[in-house]
Amino acid sequence: MSSKRVNFSKQDTLAVITLDHPEARNALSPDMVADLGKALQYCQRPDVRAVLITGTGNAFCSGADVKDFVQVLDEEGPEALSEHLRRLANTLHQDVILPIRQLEKPVVAAVNGVAAGAGFSLALACDLRLASNNARFLMAYANIGATADGGSTYLLPRLVGLGKALEIYTASQPLSAEYASELGLVNQVIPAANFERHSLEIATRLSQGPTTAYGRVKTLFNQSWDDTLDVHLKAETEALSEIGLTRDFQEGIRAFSQKRQPWFQGM
């Protein structure tokens, strides 16, 4: 499952995906995007109940490999560069961003260092973002005269508002982990010394929770942007009715009535 630049491991019911190209600050090459997509495809298996995405070294992900863009431009010209960008963005969107959003289980970004450009977008696509106090968030696209991709123009305004999202894009300045937390971009800031252990503990705890219910609520949240209230209330009713058939719900109400901790199995 692991490749040279994307490592995959499974710790009981938790899948851990690690971007592993530290000398390039985990910049996303086309091969890395493809391998990340393959790892996420594996995460659709029922024995994976939560996913943790992180990076090695001092970066989460510094975005796309700009040196690769320059090489294509110099060797093949602007038309080839345009087509290269189209293919890369399409693969990122179809194989990585959409699968994260559609995966009916929690996906956690453990942002251990800089998250810039497409790395910023990758973190935004995840359900929860944990940040080391050393982490920095940078949209970065405007620094090279690029429009933004990776779903960031959809997700960022929904997290921080339209005006603040445009400010973050145009400023192209790094945001500290603490300021990102104040804006609502980050769920928790963790001291760097404890970051790996603590983020793994949080993701593991999620993987042992009522993950079927987590997945259904994630779907409801995603649908809420497009539904009218009456349509959405019907969707909530249907989801609650279906969850009543699951072992986790039945275990949950029994454990509650018996004043004990529930044992959830994700089914």
C-alpha cells in the first residue's frame, strides 16, 4: 500500500496516511497525488473506521511541485503547461478531495508543519484539523499568480466567511496555528513536543467511536449547503430511522441505560 512518497499504515481500525518527501517539504508531485488517491480508495474498506493524514519533517504539505511546472514550461511550452495543470488539478479533485469529503468516516488532518497551496486545500478538505503550534497555513497561490484549487475556494469561505477568505488568498501571508484556530480553520492546537502522540490518540479515539453515525452526520452536513430546511429535516428523519437498525445505536442506548461505557464497532 505504501509508495516511495506516500506511506500507508493501519493501526487497528485507524488508517494513517503520511506524505513522505521531506526534502521537498512534501510537495505534491503527480505520482504522489495518484498514490494518495489509491490510499484513500483503500480507506473505503469497512475495517477502516477513521483516517489520519499527516506529513514527515517540518511540513504537512507545501503544495504542488512548482519546479515541475517550470520544467514543463521550458521544455514543452505554455500549452503543455496548461494541460499539465488541468490533469494535476483534475486528479487531485477527483481522486483526493472528493473522496475525502464523500468518505463516510472521519478524516483528520494532523498538520505538523507548513500547509501551503494544495497542502492548505488538502487540510481544509479533512473533517478535523489538528495543528502543531509550529504549523503555518498559507494559501500561497497568489504568490505565483495562480488561481486556487483543491476545493479551497468552496471550503474556505464556508469556514471563515467570504471577505476573510479573499483576504487570506490575496495577502498570501502565513497564518500561525493560533490565529488559524481563532478563525475556525483549526480545531485544536497541540504543542509540537506532544503533537504526533496526541494527534494519533485523538484519531484513534474517533476510530473507536460510533463511526457509522459519524459518517451519516458528515453526509448530512455536506448536504445541508444545498437542501432547503424541509428537505433536510426529512433527510435527518430518514438517517435517524436507519441508524436505529445499527448495532452501535442499540449498544449505545443499552450502555446509557446501564450506566456503562458503550463498545462501538462501526456497524
